[in-house]
Amino acid sequence: HEEAFCFGPNCYPPNTPVSSDPAIIPPGGYDNTFKTDLFSHGECGTSSVRYHFFNQNNPADTLNIDLSYGFCTAVGVNELSESFGVRPPSVNPANTYTSFNYNLSDNAGKTSIVVYNMLGALVKTVPIHQKNGAVIMSTSELQSGVYLCSIVNNGSITNTYKLVVSHK
């Protein structure tokens, strides 16, 4: 699996061990900006991730949170038929990246994510090379604004999602 997280003002791509910008939480305060996502890349089973929060001024002052994720739970025929395709961006609004989980059928053909600005200009194309998994797409080079992300399969648009890029 790969895990990604958002904390404070930033979101971090998979395999980032420590956030680069600390979130300052005053004594007795709270912070609700921590979000996490786990990508199974089509593998079934259970994955566990430990998140370690600590005080920069006193590293002995820590909090650990263990999360377990289960993948490939039983589904019915209707849910299975709906599970093929590319999902909406999982980090939206996005600061530095977003991700698209996908599960393509064996005969999906050539698939890519094509990003357009609101004037209709093509700004980015991200090919999808595997049958299932996640595409981590950098948004740091895009200007803040609204974009349309079209899923293109064999030259035809199969779906379009709105993506908001908001650099903080």
C-alpha cells in the first residue's frame, strides 16, 4: 500500500515521512486539518498505518494513532459493476497534489486523465498505465483556480470531474 496525508496547510504525496510545515496547536486547542488516504493498488487484505504526532519543542511529548484499513470487502453484482472506472479526485481542493483511484476492466484500452483550465485550454495529461491503483497528480505547477479533469478512454471522454486548486 501507499499512504498520503494532509496536515495543517499542506497535503503530502505517498511515502512522505514527516510534514514539512508544522501545525501549531495551542494548549487545550485542536486541529481538524489532518486527513489521510491509503491506496491498496488493487491488493486485498488489511493495512495498518501509525501516525506519530509530536511537539517540536519537546519530542517526548507524543501521540500515536494507529489506523487499520480493510480492502476488498464483499460486494454484490450491482456494486461490482459500478466499481470500474476512475474515481473523482480524492484531495479536492488540492494544494500540491491530488489522487485518482481507478479500477479498469481488462479491455479498457488506452486511458488518461486530461486536465483543462476553465478557458478550455489543455494544461496537463496524465496517462494511466496499469489496470488498477492510484494516480498521484502534482498540482503545484497549476495556478489556483478551477479545472476540469476528463477521463479519456480510447479517444472518448468517459467522465469529467471538477478539481479546485487552492495554494495556501
